[in-house]
Amino acid sequence: MPSGPRPARLTGAAVIAAGEGVLLAAYGVYLMVMGLAGNPDSPKQAEILAVVFFALAVLPLTAARGLWLRRRWSRGPAMITQIMALPVAWTLLNSGNALIAGGVVVGLAAITALALLVNPTATEALGIGPRDA
């Protein structure tokens, strides 16, 4: 594991991934509460969707923890999370109304995190890249 302080770029990518994971889990909680206590059209469908959002939250939260701890393996899951967020952002942007703002936020977060993750400072901090002989 590389030594020295964690670069700000790596910290930023970890914070973005953690934020995405927390938001996914929070939406899962909302769906679960609405499925159990609310009046949805299909309570069972709301509860199943909540479980799906909990499962989706695992990837960015795990990646965020790995990035924070400077684990080499964490870059892949973090990048996959951001790549998966891009079509979500596109869909929100094309939905109209208040969802456009959500699409802008999701898109900017994903692009920013991807830029931070491919930055040489971050890759070196994770021990990825050319080795000195």
C-alpha cells in the first residue's frame, strides 16, 4: 500500500462515491417506509424496489471506503459506479421539469469523479501505474 498523505483528488472521488451510496440507500429507506406505511399502488413492488436500491448502494459505498483507505481494487468499482450514473443522468435530463436539475447534479458528479479517478495523482496514490525499476 502506498505511503504518504491521501491526495485531495482521491479524497474527492471517495466523497462523491460515498455521497452516491448514501443517497441510494436513503431512497431505499424512503421506498421501504412508503411500502410498509404509505399507500403505494403496490406495497410489495415498493419493498422489492427498496431492496434493489439497498443492493445498488453497496457498490459505491464499498468503493468509497476502498478509495478512502487507498486500496488498489477500489478504483474499478468506483469507475463502474460513475459509468452507470451517466445513463441515469441522461434519462433525468430528458425527463423534464425538476428532474433536469437532478440529471445535471448526477452527471456532474459522475464526470467529476471519473476525472478524479483517472488523474495520475490518484492512480499513483492507489499504487496503479508505472513502477520504478
